[in-house]
Amino acid sequence: MSYILVNVLPKAHAYVKTKYSTYVSGINCMKTYSTYWEPKEPIVRTKTIPGPKSTELKSQLSTVQSTGTIQFFADYEKSAGNYIFDVDGNALLDVYTQISSVPLGYNHPKLLNIFKDESNLKTMINRPALGVFPGKEWPEKLNSILMNIAPKGLNKITTMMCGSCSNENAFKSIFIWYQNKTRGDAGFTTEEIDSCMINMAPGAPKLSILSFKGAFHGRTLGALSTTHSKYIHKIDVPSFDWPIASFPQYKYPLDENVAENRREDEKCLSEVQSLIDAYKKKDKPVAGIIVEPIQSEGGDNEASPEFFQALQKICKTNGVALLIDEVQTGGGSTGKFWCHEHFDLEYPPDVVTFSKKLQLGGYFHNNDFAPKEPYRIFNTWMGDPSKILLLEEILKVIKDEHLMTNVEAAGKVLKQGLLNLEKEFPQLLNSTRGRGTFLAVNCSNSKVRDSIVSTLRLNGVQTGGCGEISIRFRPALIFKEAHANIVLDRFRKVLRSM
Ligand code: PSZ
């Protein structure tokens, strides 16, 4: 019944034996997970990706669902480590990892083991309405797992399902906090109670959340008002009139453009203050500011630690909450577990949202952002205890296998390699940037970018685009220097062919 991955793939391709010594494919035929294999290099068998089988599946799916975004159909039984396998037998070195959401690669033996345990299986099957009927182990799990990785200074956690709903509910927490500051211990007035039921002030107050141009905070209706990366996300959908400030656009290399980039910081920060003043005058005061530590979908735009420190000062001076959206940056790939740890902030942020690599969504905050009354922040599932089991093991593997050190080492090789390619092909590439393995490079224009991403895929490397002209790298935490060298070799080959 059980078979080893190496037996089901062409003999021509050697497989690399890493720490575990017997990886076996497929959850049904799993006997032991003491072994872990992945291909030594990418395997590309079809002339096009999507290949014929993916194309056939796409046409099947198109009868019931729109398929305009689908790149190929994956074979998740075969996928292993850093390699995603498709249904046509291609194995791509995946440095995009399901939009930056796979921490330990595919079919990590330790994760496969979790659901062999019957009590864990029961945790998966009996998904509770966590707000009302949490399981007996829930307090202990939250304390030992999620609070263990809580950003410094934040002692409360609200769990959710995804990044968008984490931001949505964090906005609500911020509005409730803001109103509580003036209401104090007084209860709700009858006027507030009646007016909120017909979407009117004072019960539904005119408050706003300030966000930045180029930001991505999700696509649900409230979060979408703070998302400004692509028009296609927003068009035809009503939005709140909330303030939008410019986000720094740096010149690279950073160390050669210090003064200019500092002026860019100052320009954006003064815009933030002006917008806070303007929206106060407009009677839509800013209750919170939402910001990504590195704007991801919008093009991997970085801002300096000094920018974030000054932004926090503006928040403190104006009585505005600072929400740091770590949905894409959280989980270790920037070289710190939370990217904002790089910023050396004077105070903890007020709210930190997460999802993706952490498997479930949610946000960390302090007591002030926990509504006193029950049922104000609530939904059916409020997270998923089976995802916490995965997160528990993921955190253990990160620690036991020193994956944060690994991120530093692999990131250094990848970043230096990109800088070298930038020098070799200045007409095609520029502005290499990022932290850890959370890296990006700009292309000369969007046509060149799209062509590089698709040609790289046909050369066995799955990357992703972001913004108009950037390629982003989002490998798993198990991505090593050897993988970085494969990416760089293939990248060079593609650039030469252009
Ligand atoms: O096109 C999309 O909808 C995409 S592509 C990448 C994302 C969404 N990222 C999700 C994301 C994020 O990167 C940040 C910084 N904040 C919030 C979100 C929303 O998370 P989800 O997709 O889980 O709702």
C-alpha cells in the first residue's frame, strides 16, 4: 500500500534526502514519516504550463466556476518540500507558496503525522462555534501556542478565519475603542441604539480608518476601502470615504539615496497628519491607521524603521490606533517572526493582524481593544482549532530546525544573487529589496515582468508578480541556499534568453 515518492517519478531525477529519511507520498498510504524527499531540481515535462491535463481540468471547472485566475492544477499528494507538482508531471520549485502562506513546504512529515492521532482527528471533525462552545483544550492551546508568539506588549488574542476578516474585525475593535474613550463608563443612549439600527449617527458614527496608496488589506467590503493596489479589486463596489495617504516610494540602492528617501518619508508623514486634520474638520475623525510593514500586493514597497516610528508618534499624538497588518509579512520569512520587530518601535502597535503562514487568522491587541460587552466581535467559527494543531507543530519545527537562521542564510544568498543579476542585466532588472527571504526585484516594465514570470515557470521556478513591475519571492521557511542557487541559475538563463 505504501510507496516511496522516488518510485513514482522518473529515475532520471535524483531525489534529495534531507533531514527525515523516508518520505512516503499520500496520506492514505502513509506508514512512517521518518523520511522526507524532494526533487533535486525542478522537473518540466510539458511545453506549456498549464499542460494538457491542467487545461482539461480548467475546462471542466469552467462549467461551474470562473477560472480566469487559475495557473495550473496541482497534485498535492505528490508535492513535496519546496516543490509543487502539477497534474502534468511538472515539479516546480515554489517560491510563491500559495501567495506566501506555506511555512514548511508541502507534505511536511511532521504535519502529516498530526492527524494520525485520533484526538487530533476529532479536533478537525468537530469544528466548534468557538465563541460559545470552545473545546476543553482551547484556553491552554491559545495560551501555549498563540500567546507564545504574541508581539511584545500585546496580551489579548481574537481568532478569525482569514486575513480580510481579521482586518474587518480589527477595524470594529478600533471603532469601539474610539467611542469608549468619550463614552467612558456610561452605557449606550437610546438615541445611539435606535440610530445604529438604521445606519445613522450617533449610533453608527462617522469615523474613518486611514490607509496608504498601494496597500492591500483584503477584499471584503470594509477592508476593501483600505485596499488600493489594483482597480480590478475595487471597481463597481461602494467604498467608505476614508483618507488615503501616500506610502514612501524609495530610490534604490537605499544606501546611495539616503537623503532623498528621508525626504520621501517626511512628505508621506506630513500627508498623514494633514489628512488626520482634514478628516477631523470633515467630521469623520480618523480612529485608526492600517499599514503593512512591507506593502506586498502593491509591489513590495518598503518603508524605513524611522518612518514607522514617526507614524506611531503621529498616532499617539492624535489619539489614533495603529494597526499593523502582518497577514503576509508575519510568520518568519522577513528574518523576524513579526516584520515590525525590525522597526524598533517605542510602544507596541495597538493591533497586529495575521493569517496565511499562521494557518488561521486573527489579531493581537491589548485590553483596551477588547469590547466589554459580549457579542460585539463574534461569528460562527471564529477560527479553527485544527489549524492551531498545525501551527503548534509548525512553531516546533521552526525552533527545532533553526528555520529563522535558515531564512537569514538563504535570504542572504538570494538577495545577493538578485543584486548580481541586476548588475548583469541593468536594462531588465533593478531595485532589489526586502528582508530575509521576503524579497522582490523590479523589471523594466510590466510586459517584461509578466514574460519573466511565465518563462521562469517553464524553467521550473514558480514566482509571483506584485505591483505593476515587480517579481516577488516568498519561499517557505525550509528554502535553503541550494534552492536559492537553483532559482538564481534559472533566472539568469531566462534573462539571457530575453
Ligand atoms: O488577490 C488577492 O485577493 C490576494 S493576493 C494576496 C493576498 C490577497 N493577500 C492577502 C492579504 C494581505 O497580503 C494583507 C497584507 N492583508 C490582508 C490580506 C487578506 O487576506 P485574505 O486573503 O486571507 O483575506
